[in-house]
Amino acid sequence: MRAQQLLSVAQKTAARLPGAVSEQPFGPDWQVYKVGAKVFMLVTEVRGESMVIVKADPDDAIALRHQFPEITPGYHMNKRHWITVTAGDGISARLVRELVTDSHRHVVSGLPVADRPANSDRRARPGPAQRGGLTGTRLQSTARRIANSLAGVSHGRPFVEKLEVYKTGDKVFLIVTDDPDEQIITVKADPERGQLLRECFPSVTVGRYLDKHHWVSIGAGRGVTPELVTELVHDSYDLVRRGALRRK
């Protein structure tokens, strides 16, 4: 995505959100978007580089900075809660829309009820978090965090750059797909469990990689919660470790 498209997508998305207003309190070089008198997006140019600054969940911010070189800590903002997005090949219009919308949601949720826009819960295109599930970014950051907390885990990109592979010993138990247009994780599951998951959750499919009978891929969607992701990563880890012990 080029700089002009980045700014256009971000500003059009912000302008359509409930209660959003735009002003220039810091001069013509800064376009500031607010809801309920609170900032949720800033647009500016620094040393010739256009940037969009939005609020993000701290865990999501870490995952985004890890995944996209174009995303860095928030410029002139709290580095834990804000991120800066610049133009680049890894940034898609879909991702920009999601980040701006999520920033608006974060700010609205912190407003007193009386100050929230009347239609703030009725966006035309609700994201997964509004439909009772995680966003793709939060899904992947949760999976990464759980995998890294387990004993004897290593990770790398042995196949292609977009696939981050987690192993216990030399056996794969989690694959995180670093693609803004396909934010999924892939884990091992018993065949019966895999079938049940696919029946219960529309965003769970047969494994995108490896044996489709024993692996499932999970994307953002209704019912995909942090608790479910935690359980699936743990179960995949345990399955792989038990299989390795049986083969010894």
C-alpha cells in the first residue's frame, strides 16, 4: 500500500465511524480524529513519511509490531497503547480499516456511557470482536503468547517467511500465518474434535497445512475466544508430545 492510499483509507474509515469529528488542534500538519472529545486517530507526516497513529490493545500492539515492519510504537503517544502505521507492501486496506475501527472501539469503551455516540454499537460492518470473537490480530497474539509459555518450545520460519512455526522438540504443534488477508492459526486436533470444531465454529476449517485429517485452521469469528485459543494450543502441544513419546 502506498502512502496516499494509506491516508485515504484511514481517513475515510474514521469519518464514517459514529460520533467521529476531525480537527487540527496542532496546526495544519496534524489531522486529529476524536470521539467524545477523546483522540482515536492522528494523521501526520514526519520527515516526508506519512503516518497514521491509532490506539491498540497492548498485546495486539506487540503482535502487530512483530508481524509488520511498517508498524512501530505510537509517535508522540503512549508507546504501550498506541501504534504508528506507515505505508508498505505488508499493509492492506483491510488491515487499516480494522486498526482504525478497533481504535475507535477502544476509545468509545472508555467513555462515560452518557458521552458515547448513540449508534456506536451499530456499525455497518461489525468486526469479529463485536460478533463475540477475537480479531485476527488478537487471535494470533494469544496463540503466540500461550505457545511461548510452554516448556521446551522453539519457533522459526523454516518453510516460508509468512509461516511462523512453533515446535516441541522437533515436532510442529502450531503454525501462525503472517498474512494480513489470512490471519489464521493451525493446530493439531483429534479427528473427532476437529469435526466438532468445524461444525460449531464457522471460522474453523480443515488444516491449511499438514494432514487435513488431524489439523484444523482457526480464523477470527463468532465464538473464537481467548479461552478457546488457549485450550486448542495446549491440546495441540499435548497431542504432539504424547505422539513423540509413543514413538520412542
